[in-house]
Amino acid sequence: MLAASRDCTPALDPGQLALRTTTTDFTQQLEFVGRSDRSVIDDYTMISGKSRERSRAATISTFTFARGGVQLNIVVRVSQSGVAFRYVLPAAGTVIDDATEFQFPADTLITTAAYAGPHETPWSTTTVGALGTGSYEFGSLLRRSNGMAVQISEGDPDGTFSGGGLNKWGPSGFEIGLATASLPVTAGGMTPWRVVSVGTPSAVFQSTLVDDVARPSRISDTSWIRPGISAWNWLDGYETGQASLSQQKAWVDYASRQGWAYSLVDGGWKGQTWVPELVDYAAQRNVGILLWVHSADLETAAQRENAFARFRDWGVKGVKIDFMDSDSQSRYAWYEATLADTARFHLMVDFHGSRLPQGSSRTWPHLLTSEAIRGGEFLGDRTITHVAAAPFTRGALGGTDYTPLGFQNGKPNSDAVELAATVLFDTGLLLPAGTRSAYLARPVSEWWMRS
């Protein structure tokens, strides 16, 4: 069982920790084998995120259980920010169910969204007792009547397991639902961390626990990774605007005047011959070019090698990769391979239509941001409830490609809310969604966003 409290105040009620495999049901009749403990102080630096230099102290305990001679290890990390745990299978097996339970009183407020692969459904608030049976997003924020807040998320996916969401069952319980129903695990294989941030609502919002549990950076030379602001002109002409060299140069000129580091050419450039010319034009104005790419063109190692080598030779600084739309094990393996490949070619990354960030920007610091949110691209199709909740749910998990400042889109946001979103959402790559005419009509926005 796992429970959590802070300052003697309950945050997470006792719930089961267990897995089921095709050969062993670890939910019952377990024999306790042993426990080991160690203390760690983790000092690390982030290129982007809530803070740069970090020092985190934690206690890590490994509990070993067995059933029928088959062992299961549960690794638990406790720190000031909360608790995280993961399962390790010393012997190979096939996981069919993550039976972890999270329990709360029925009157606990929950701000949540229906689970879906692109993670773009709206956020809304109800109580745990009133929430219907179904699958909901990691990043859900729970607020108890005693003042404690809890946020449940995943951390440190390594490509060997799938992602998933929170399955509501009964009056007050959740289990983890896996996107892949049958997961072969090699000996020593492990789940991602299940991360439970605990504290006041403001402490949970500021928590870096998802990053703290991630693997250290895989990149030794990070000098080529440069966070910044990028012009993003998709909502100013869609594919027609993307296919126009003159329009792209006009946006580069605007980015240069604003002091923005980049200009992103979204869908529509494919098949055009002018990208190298645009890259040279932008470089003369101290602007780097980013390119949108469909994930279907990057599925295999050979496709990625050819595309990324071409982009590097052109002088492109980064890629926005779109339409992954899945948390399956095979897609998680693709994420790891793609992050390794983009790092080799010194290409910064924005994942769109993607999984949640899950601390991957610590392991792969060239991953500057991810979408996984119903952001500005949805034009007026966002409620005030969603807009108010998103920074404190999805936004608290890491770099968020929310694309604010789409003034021309109208409701539901005021200009002030659009400006505030540039600060409320953590991101290493900020992509404002306005048109040049919308910015020019609002001089305060140009002042606000001038680097």
C-alpha cells in the first residue's frame, strides 16, 4: 500500500501498489523479501524550465516481494516535493495490467481531462465522487478539503514501456491504464516513474519532481541548444503562406526586428526548393529557421538519417515533429530513437501532436517544448474553464507549446490573458500565434515580446 502526507496532513489515501503479468499476479499473496535504502543529493542544470540550477535531496527505498518464486521490486523515491515509484521485474515477463491504485475522499476537487493520444482535450473541474468512470489524463490536479494538493504524472520514459492515463473506478479510486495492453519486459525492465507531487497548490505548480526523477542529460556538448522565441505564421495563411518564399522572408524580417531567435516554417514547405535560400536570408538577420515535419516521414531510422542530414546541411536549427498521437510502447521507443537522432545532427525539437513531456527535457535538453495541450491552434474552441486550468495541470509538467497571442482568433481570451499565457506556461521555445497585423495593432504586445 502507498499513502502520502505532508506536515502530518493526509494527501494520498492508502492504495495498492501492484502489477499483473501473464504468469504472475502481484496483487495478492506476496512474500516480503527485503528492503534497501539510500540517500541521494542530485545536482543538475537545465537549459530550459522552471529553474536552471537545481539540487534535490531524496531517499530511495527498494522493496522486494515475491510470489511463486518470481520477484517484483518496487522502487520508491521520497523527497520534499512528493513521492515517486516504479516497478522493476528482475525476471523477464509480459505486463498486462498496472494495478496501482490512487485513493482520495469523494469530495476531493479534481481538475482533469479525458485521456486521448494527442492529449488535446479540454480541462474542467468536478469532484472525485462525481467524476464518471473513464480514462483521464496524467497531470490531473486534485485538491483536498484539508488544503493538500496532489498531481499525478509519469516520469522518465526510456522507450521500453508504454504510456497511459488514469482509469477512474468506484467512488474514489484510480488505476493506471496502459496504452499497450500486453507489454513484454526483459529481465530488469522497469515502468516509468509514477510521480505524485504533494503540497499546497502553489508548491505543486512549482514542483520539478517530474524532472528530478529523469535520467541525467545524454548530451555532453549543449552549446548548440538555444531556447528562445520563434515566429510561427501557420495561422496567417496556413499552407498557402508556408509555401510562399516572400511571406517567409517577411516573417523573418519581423522576427529580426523583434529580436526573436527563430522563424518556424510549418506544413507546406515540402516540395519547395527555396529552403536553403531562406536559411541564408534568415542567417544574415540573426534568425534561425525551424521546419515542421510529419512523423510519417520519420518513422524509420533511414528516413530520419536522410531528413536530418539534409536539414543539417541546409543550416536548419530545429524541427517541429507532428502527429505521433499515441502513447503505445512502439511510439515510446520511436521517441527515444528520434531524440537520439536529432541530438546527433544538432537539431532542436518541438514535439507536436505528442505525448506529455515527462521530464525528457532533462535527459534530452534539445527537446525544448511539446504540445500535448488544447492550445492557441484551436482558435476560439476553448472554454474559459480550460484556459484557466491548463497552466496548472498540463502546464505544470514541463515545456508547453501553447502558442499564445493569437489575438486575431477572438474568444475566449482577452488580450491580457494572451499576454499572461506567455509567462504562465513553461517552454524553452515560445511560438506566438498572432499575425503581423494583429501585433502591429497592439503595440503593447510587440513591447512585451521584444527580446
